[in-house]
Amino acid sequence: MKFEIVGKNGFVPTDAIKSYAEKRLNKVVSFFGPDVVTEVRVVCKVYKDHHKIEVTIPAKGTVLRAEVSDHDMYAAIDKANDKLVAQIRRHKDKLKNNLEKEGIKQAYSTEFDAESLEKDILASQLVKNKKVELKPMSSEEAIAAMELSGHDFYVYLDKETGRTNVVYRRDDGDYAIIETQPL
């Protein structure tokens, strides 16, 4: 297992941060079989008012990724770990019916226990279901509506394409749009 822990924006990870990240992320890696995950990449970034951790774990058939910000580097590592554990839990639940297929059953270790994981990750559960009325509007109108709503994202119907889009505020303060495509 290879851990690659690097810093950006002039930050150099200390040995304490490296060992803490390895210790915490070994829990995530232990959910997989011994030959499924060969590397873990952690990028630590420091900004004026917060720290950001980006974790990428390429595994056979999937790539786990978490990006988390916090005022404390150690807390950001913990949040990234929790986010990855929640992703694994969701992924494992989706594959539950297909576990008899060759290759999928071997991807997860026998130590994986989804029930104990649910106790660890209560925040990842669906707690609210909200219906929205899609109104045709331009991206500028959607950004204005998002700002008025106080949310970091807004779902709308694009005037020009007639497709459902999502506009969101990025961590750097800029805006981006997710455009849907028909299959």
C-alpha cells in the first residue's frame, strides 16, 4: 500500500499529519480486499481562512474521492475519512444483490460490516425529501434565485435548452453549472 501525501499552496505536510492521515485512512482501505487498493493520494492545501484535504483512492472498478474543508487540518482529515466511509457504505448497499458475481465479492474484505458503519455515519442518511418547481430561466436568473434562497446550489430549467440544470457556488466563490444530458 502506497500513501502519497503532498502539500499545495506552499504547505509541506509534517510527519505528524502524514502519520495521522495514514492511520485514519487505513480504516477506509481495510474495507476492501488486500489487492484491491494499491495507493491512496492525499493533497493538503492551506488557504488564508481554512485548510482543504482532497483524498483519492483508486480501487478496482471504482474511484473513491472526498474533498473537505475545515479550519483545522486534522478535523479535515477526519471529515474526509467519514465521507469516504459513507461512500463505501452506499456503494456496498447498491452491490448487495450482485455480490455473487465473480470479482465483486472479492473486492470487499470479510471484515466489512455495514451495520456498524451506520452507527458511525448518521449524518449521511437522507433526512429530508424536498420537491421543487422547475421554472424556465437563464443561468443569470438562476444565480440570482440561488443567492436569494441562501443555498449553495439551485435547480432550474434552462430557457434555451429546456433541460434541467444545477447552478452552484464553488469553494473559491465562483459559480458553476451542471448541465444534464439525455441518455
